Amino acid sequence: MFDVSFTELLLIGIIALIVIGPERLPGVARTIGHLVGRAQRYVNEVKADIQREVDLSEITNLKDQISDAANSMKASLETATEELRKPIQETQDAFKDASNSVNSLLAEAKTSVKEAADGVKQIAAPASGAAAAEAPVAQIADAAPAAPAIPVPTASTPAASTPTDPVATDPVATAPVSAVPVSATPASAAVNPGPAESPADTAHEPPPPPVAEPKQATPAETRK
């Protein structure tokens, strides 16, 4: 501790033996040993305190370094988080703007559809009224009975055979009967419908009386 060699210790002991004497030298040596041991313990305690302080300062420095590293890492994380948050916020803002635009477009479309529906209703209301007014007329026209067709004798229809006396053949009377136009008869019947005669009634009617044809004058009567 004090960097004292064995020779120096031997020299110090000889001087103490001469000065103190052989009787008191053992007590003085024990006292000096206690003092040296106490001083050594004190020095060891001081060294331990110094070492503790050194270790504490190192720990403090290490703690400071760790704290600085943690702060730096926290700052970098906050920076990275902020950088990531900005695009997300921009995306959210863009999505919100798009949603607002879509909502406005939907509102405009609903308004347009509603206006168009109101216009269609306004246009359809008079048409439905006119259709409702025309419906009774159509029902009356459908309910009216159709005029029956009146049979018209034509050239192909055989005349009723009636017994007549033989008469002279008249070239005028034997002329073929021309066909009667049929188109005018249904029109007149449709305009002025009258009581229709069934074919059975027509068959039971008596034949008209024969018309007497004028006789041709003979040459004898002409001379008279």
C-alpha cells in the first residue's frame, strides 16, 4: 500500500528497538499493527466508495446512453408514424370527398327521378281521364246488336216453282235476270235496321200472283 520494501521495514524495526527499548517494543508493534490495519481498512473503504461512484457514474452514463437511444428511437418512430399517418389521412380525406360527391350525385338523381315521375303522372292523368271517358262509348258500341244480313235473291237462287198456265214465250220476259248488287243492301240495312225476316218465314209466304202478259195480236184480228 505504501510501497515499503522489506529492507526498509527491517531498518525501521532496528531504529525502534534502539529508541523504544526491548520492553516496550512488542506493545508499540501491536499498536502500530492495529493502526496500520485500521488505515488499510479505511483505504479499502475509500477505494470501494470510489469504485462504487465510478460504477455508478458508468451506470449513469449507460443509463443516459440508453435513455438517449430510447428517445432517439421514439423520435424516429414518431416521425415514421407521422409519415405513415399523412398518406392515410390524405386517403381518408379523398374518400370522404368522393363519398360527399357520390351522395350529392345520388341526391340530384333522386330529385331528377322524382321530378320526372311527377311529370309522367301529370301527363298520364289527362290520358287516363280520356280513356275512362272513351270506355263507356266503347262498351255501348259493343253492347249494340249487330244488324242481321238480309238475304237477297240473285241469279243463282232458284225461284219458287208455281203452277201457271202455259203462255206464249215472250222474248223480253225470257231475258236473263241481271245480278243485283249486294253491297248497297247491307249498308242500307245497317243504317236503317228493320225487323229481319227469318228464312223460315220467307219460305211459308205465298208466292206472288202471276202477271198476265199481253197477248200478241194475230193477223186475222189485225185485218178486222
